[in-house]
Amino acid sequence: MKAMEEIVWWALILGNIASGAFLSYVFLKWANISSFGSGASGGATIGFFIGLSMDLIRFATAGTFDLTASLGDVVVMTVMYGVAGGIIGAVLGRGNKS
């Protein structure tokens, strides 16, 4: 894990914007999600599978995390995507009201 002064902030910010754009696109174009609850559920599901796949691959190939840290990161990703998905779903739902 990098120290705070070693973090490449522009890459972290762009990575999070890309994640939000991905969720927004999926919710708007494919899933018709338009509420906090459905967004949180969809986001958590996507976050779980993205986190699980990435962390197991990193565990198997890079050795930067042990198995406990890898599985802990899956939980963190699930929660992060769930919260982001809920917010995105709520915002998309606001646009549907006339």
C-alpha cells in the first residue's frame, strides 16, 4: 500500500470517475435503474463481481495482497459500488419525474 504522498491522485480521481460512468451507463442503457434501492443493489452486485475477479487475479499473479486482504477488498468494493450505485440510481430517478 502506498503512503499518502505517493498516491497518484489524478489516476485515482479518473479511475473513480470511470467507475461512476460505467455504473451510470449500465443503469441508464441496460438496467433502467431509477431509485436508490435498485441502484444500491445493482451497484453492490457489480462491485462484488468486479472486486472478486480483480482481487483473485491479483492474489494469484502479483502477490501484493494475501488472501485475507484480497477478500477484505472484495467487501470494500461491494460497499463502495453499492453506495455509488444508490446515489446514481437516485439521481437517475430524479430525471424521470415530470
